[in-house]
Amino acid sequence: MYEFLEITRAGSVVTLWMNRPQQHNAFNAVMIAELTDAFTCLSADDSARIVILAGRGKSFSAGADLDWMKAAGEAGFDDNLADAHKLAQMFRILAEMPKPTVARVHGAAFGGGMGLVAACDICIASTDARFATSEVKFGIIPAVISPYVIRAIGSRQASRYFLSAETISAATAQHIGLVHEVVQSSALDTSIDELVRSLMSGGPRAQAAAKMLIRDVAEKAMSDALMQETAQRIASLRMDAEAREGLRAFLDKRSPDWMHEAQ
């Protein structure tokens, strides 16, 4: 049981709801610890095939709680460093979860909220969604979220939005690569359901390997070593039981076992 999180399940699809609606799902120490625990548990839960991250109330997440930020500003360096490590660890566990993660975004996704969006594999947003790396307005920087936001939007776009702290519309967020799809609020869950059906068709082990492949290959220049590494990965997976089942299912014109197990 969590104080600020709610977990719902529909078969093997898990929705993790941030549940501080009066505070627009802003982070504090308790929420960071709970998100870290939930991400860790879901990473190890083989019965969870897909994880959807969402927010109750009017916003996805407004980032850091102002009272928590104030307390951090009054603390010493060691305490601040410990808090920053906890926050950084939370984002990393989400980003490296070995299964598809989807951000369901409406309303504000500011600061750390935008970091959560970038750390997820896929983002579906409603037309009313708004994004910002607003940290410089408070005299700080989006440090621990930067690896994920820059991965999503690139350093050139980050050069603008990290410095200006401008609010980014859903349409602009899609244009710069943060958001994959923008839909009307009334169609948000329908669009996510359609995406989930597509994700369910993939083998769980293959999806985990695909996520690791992206992390390991992104930004690398082609070389003999990279060519050899990617060849070894596909050769290993071809021998896996999941790959053999996928091929048999295709040839037999049936659904693979993992789709039936997920229901």
C-alpha cells in the first residue's frame, strides 16, 4: 500500500497512478521513495507486461513539491546530494525497466514530471498537456532528468528549453520528439488501449532486449565492433525459445503463446 500512488491492473497491463491531485502530483520525499519502490517491483514482476504511468486530478505531474524544494535549499550539501541520488535512481529504474512503459499525459508535466515522460518509452498526450523544464526559474538546473530529456528531444532543443523554461504545448512537444501522439482528452484512453494491443503482440524477452539495444547502440558510430555486437545479439535471440515460438506461431497463422498468457 502506498500513500501517494494507486496501482490498477487489467490482466498484464499495470497502470501506476500518481495520486497527489491537490498538489498536482508534485514530488516529495515520500512520493519519490514510493515511485522507486513501485518501479523496482514492477521491473521484477513477470506478470506485468506493460506499465502505464499516469496522474490523478488535473495534472500528470508538476515536478518538485515547493515545500520539499524549500527544505532542500535549507539543508546542507550532503543531505542535498543524498536527495539528488534518490531522485536520480528513481528515473534510472524507470528508464531501464525491462518492459514497455507508457506515459499517459494530461495537464502539466513540468520539471521532474517532464523527466518522467522522457524516461518512459512512449508518450501519448492529450491536447491540453503542457511541458516545461522550468528549473532555471528557481535558480537550479534539470540535472538528473537531463539524460532522458536530451535523449528525447536532442541537445539543440534542450539548449532552448533548459535556458528559457518556456511552457511547451502538446503539439510542440510532439514536433520536438518528446511526445509520440497527441489526441483529444476524450480519446486519450482509447489511443492508449490501441497502443497496448500493439505492444502485446511483441515477445516480452524480445522487448526487453530491444530496449537494451537502443540504450547500447544509440549515438554510436558504425564500426566493426558495433557490427559484431549487433550480429551476436540477433544470433543469440534466434536460439531463444521465445523466438522459436514466435516463428512457429507466424507459420501456423496463430497468436504466439505470450499473447494468451497475458490475458
